[in-house]
Amino acid sequence: MPRNRHLAAIRPWIQLSTTKSDWQDADPALLSGMLGQLHLIRAFEETVLELATDGLVHGPAHSSIGQEGGAVGSVIGLRTTDAINGSHRGHHQFLAKAITHLTGGKADLHELVSDDVRTVLRRTLAEILGLAPGFSGGRGGSIHLQWLEAGALGSNAIVGGGVPLAAGNAWAQRRAGTDDVTVSYFGDGAVNIGSVLETMNLAAAWDLPLCFFIENNLYAVATRVAEITREDRLSGRGLGFGIPSWKVDGMDPLAVHLAMSQAEEVMRAGDGPTVIEADVYRYFHQNGAYAGSAFGYRTKDEEAEWRERDPITRLEREMRRLDLLDDATAQGVREQALDAMRQVTGELVEPDPDAQGRRRIRTELWPDPATVDDGIRGDASELAGVRTLDPAEHAGPNETVRFVDAASNVIGRRMADDPRVVVLGEDVHRLGGGTNGLTKKALQVASDRVLGTPISENAFAGLGAGMALDGRFRPVIEFMYPDFLWVAADQVFNQIGKARHMFGGNNTVPLVLRTKVAMGTGYGSQHLMDPAGIFVTSPGWRIVAPSTASDYIGLFNTALRLEDPVLVIEHVDLYTTRQEVPRDDLDYHLPLGRAAVRRTGSELTVISYLAMVHKAAEAIDEAGVDADLIDLRWLDRASIDWDTIGASIRKTNGVLIVEQGARGTSYGGWLADEIQRRFFDWLDLPVERVTGAEASPSISRVLEAAAIAQVDDIVAALKRCKTSIGAL
């Protein structure tokens, strides 16, 4: 017979509920503060549903009515310097944090609404209505609420998408030497999302002061929790990662507060993350003012049972029992909250002169349509005054180094000079400098800021984003291969790329993402893509692609100085090449948006980047074409050097774009479209392109070579162009 020994989790799992003595021992000011917030949030949400019913909320109205007890109980004891973020149903969390920031969690039940609180209610409602006076100028709306001053980092429309960002904020709090904490709110549906589970593992491994707060309202839209997971006590997820966990009645605000107080002790003591599961209930459907029973997925009896447990009713009953509240005061608190919302609504909407009995948004409050693209990226004013040098024009002393060493040296130099710079990624802290040696120097100068991550691209990309959004750090994230970006596509494109614009320009996102093109190395279809074509069509990113070691130094320095996210693309073919760089100079910046003309000619404009610049030069010699060869260096639509490209096209009247990667994700497709729209009148022939095949590179040496653009392909294209030019 085998010997069986039952194992126990390494951290506790606690179900917490209040007793009569807990209520008796509670600070009356705490109870009054919770009651005031509950009524303000309830009145606010009722107003949102009313406006939505009138067609004045453009987009979803995810009401939190019924769930307010979890938010208020967990937030009211937090500091302003503690941070929260949440998911699409986040009005209650945002308002609880904002009001606690203004009032310290206290409330005079007879003078409930100060001017500051009324302003927060108005700005929050304006944001939900998509209006200029909102916290993000109307760009965030209901599902992207942010007020950094209050510690509200921003709610998130992607289920579970904000959790990795919260981990980055928690890392920054700990690294800065504070005992502040971060709370990330999400629902029962997000518990099964990979980014949440990845972040639980990472936060536990790194002892981050992050509370994973699960609002278990039993339904993900209309699907009941028990249908989609065997263990429907969702706080049990924490045990597998060694995270202490609490399960609590979210309809009891005091119970939630006590659970959060215990969790705070763990986190503030430096003992890592916590999980709190609050059982709550949304009274209405996923979106809008109808009950879930109207859609047939739950019963009216179930809804009635939960309404009897209403957090306001529970709190008022206990306060009456303790002689802290009478009926008149309770009714007065409700009326003050309703009156405040009537005033706020009146400042944002007005009677519609064209439809009797209806209301409309006050027309002067809409954002200016001309600002639609403002804030996608910054204006790069942060580069003012930096020392620039274009290696293509450098006439000073040089030295010869390997490309990979130049890259490693400049990363290490920035680590030594700037304590805000943090490098993170898989294996970057091992192997003497990562898998290709680029973190070698960083390890020598600041190994405590070289963070080897779990294999969890979604989590560590989002964690890096949270560091950047915190503002105190400048993360350099390494993706071992660009294909892995698809694993983290939500964080890379929905979060990092969109954050600055989505939150109305309130955030900067100083982040560098490094990755390498490895075509020709035999790693096959899932390791060898060129990501430029994907990123250029995604908002918010800047892109650099150096073809020389000297360019890498200047481009990396500029990328790290920018307040925007920057993709730095490297190529393995360049790593071992020996090239000249300015001697003993790792501090210059290559100017933003400047291409390099590697050779001049009059017959054709050839445009390329990365290692293909060198192959294009070889092909030009072989084909005997008199061509300009432009090395782009900056690839994104905001930074590309149209002046240099345009001057060449006006001279040659023909263009050949050369790239190595697959046709489907081609950067050249976007570039050709832009060139034909901008310079059509100067083109004597269609824009020609050299790309790889439709297929991704395969493992077979022969098939891989066939899938990748080679020098012979460029030569053939150059000869076709020359023939076409001669026929004109």
C-alpha cells in the first residue's frame, strides 16, 4: 500500500465574518464614513442608469448597485498613496477611492456633500458621458476611470487586463521604499484569465504588496460561476501560489474592512500579496437598467434574497442597534446624495429644445473633435537640450567593437547613470547577460535592477507597463523573440500602446521594449517574425530599427529618454559583426525622426532597415543601379523621416522597399501605401517591394531560405525597376 500524507497549503485560507462585538468595537466615524460613501455611490449609479435609459450614455452602463459594500469596505481604510485599479464595472471603486482621498474616510451625515465631493461626482459623471470636463476629457468613459492624484490608476475594459499593471505599481511602491499597497479589483470571470494567474505567480515570487480583490457576483454576464470552474470558492486560487487568502461577505462592509485590514498587515510588512474574495451581487444585468431575471438566467426569488442583504440596509440596521443612527438621519443622508446628483446632472444636461420632455447633453461640454488624435504620443519635448550626434555624419575618432558589445555597453551605461532604469525579461539575469549577452554590462553595474521573470509574457509586460505608468521607473523589457509578443498582445497593444491617449494624456509611458529578429537561425515559424509591420499599425508606439552599432547607441539613448513606449528591434545577423562606433562615447542621442542616406544615386530610391540595409547595399552593387539607399532607423508614423524620403523620391521618381520578413505582416505594405498617397505625383512607376514569402520561415534550412528575402531577390527587383525606368 502506498503511504499517503495529506499536504497543507503554505499560507492560510480564512473565511471572515463579523460578530456583534465587531460592530460594537467599530469606530463610529468609520461606520458613518462607510454609510456616506455607500449612499453617494448608490445615488450616483442610479443617476447613470437613468441617463442611460434616456440614451445619454454612449456605450455601456455597467452598474455596481449591490456591490458597493465590497468597494467601500476595502477602500475606506486606504491612504491616498495606496493605489487601486479595476475592471469595466468600476464606478464604485473609483468613487470610494476618490471620496476617501478627499475626506480621509470620514463623513458628517448632516453635511454629507462638500464642494470637493460634488466636483468629483460631476467630473466622474462627465467622464462617463464622454465630456470634456471629465477626468480624462471624455476619452476613457465609464470603463477607463482614472484620477492619479487620488491613487486611482485607471479601470480597464479588458477582463483581467489591469491586474499586471497593478503588479508593476506594487513593484514600484516596494522599490521606492514605501509600505504602500496596491489593490486590483476584478470579477469572478477574470479569475480564469491567464494574465491574472500569471500575475499571482509573479507577485508571490517577488513578494509584491498587491491585493487581488475578487468581486464574486456569481455571474460573468449570464454564465454562473459554478458552470465554469469546479472550485467556486475563488479565493482558493491564491493558495496554489502561496498567497494568504480571505473569503468574506461583500454585502457586509465592516467584514470587508476587517479582511482588508488583515491583508494590509501582511502586505505592509513586506510579506507579499494577498487575495480577498468578496461575495457580492449586481442587482441589474451586465449592462443597463434591467434585472438579470428579465433575461432568464437568474430568478426573481434569487434577486429578492440578495436585495434583503443590501449593504446599505445592513449597515443602517447595525448603526441603529448601536444608537448611531436614527430614521430621520438615514433618510437625510439618502436625500443629500440624491440632491447632489440632481445638481451635478443639471450642470451636464439640459432640456432638449427639439424634443419636449427629453434631455440632451449641454453642447458646450463635448470635446473638440479636432483633438481626436491628441496625446497618442507625446510631443518629444523631453528631448530638448540633449546632446545629439548622427553617426552617419561623425568625423571624430572611432573604435571597432562587436554590435552586441556596443548594445550591452550602452544599456549598462544607462543603468549606471540612472537608478530609474530597470531591465526585466526571461533569463536576462542569467547566462552572463541573457541569451545573447545584451544584459552583460547591466548585470555588472546594477544586478539588483536586472529582473529575471517567470515565463509569463502577459504578466511581465504588464508589470513593466505598471512601472512606467507609476512614473518613478523606466523599464526596459526584453522579449526573447518577437513572436512571443502575441502571447502578451493585450498588454502590448491594448494597455501600453493605448494608455496615454485613452486616459486623456494624463499619463506618460516611458518604456522600452527590446526584441530581436532571428531569421536564418532555424527556430521555425513561431520565433522568427519581424514585428515592425504589426507595431506601425498599432497606436501609441514609436519604433527604432538600427542597422549599425553606432546607431544602436544613439537610438537606445533617445528611446530611453522619450516618455512614450518605444520598440527597439535588433537583428541577430548584426550581433557578431564588428563595426565602428565613436570612441569612448556612450552618451549621445540620435536625433528623433532622422533617417540615414547610406549611398546616393539618381535612378531609384531604395528604402530598408535593420540587417537588410547591408544586403540592399550589396545588391545595388551587383545590379549596377545608381540608387539612393535610405536606412530608416525610425519606423513609426510619427517619427519616420518623410523629408529625406521625399527629397529622394522627387529626385529618382521610383521606390523599392526592401525587408526580410513575411509578406502578410509586412512593414513595407504600410510604407508603400503612405508613399503612394504622399508622393504619387512624383512616381513614374508603382512602388516595388521585396519581402519574404507568405509562409513564416520553417525549420528546414531550404524552406527557411526560401521564405526569407535574400540578396538575389533584391537584385532581381532592382533590375525590374531599371527595366521599367528605361522603358519610360
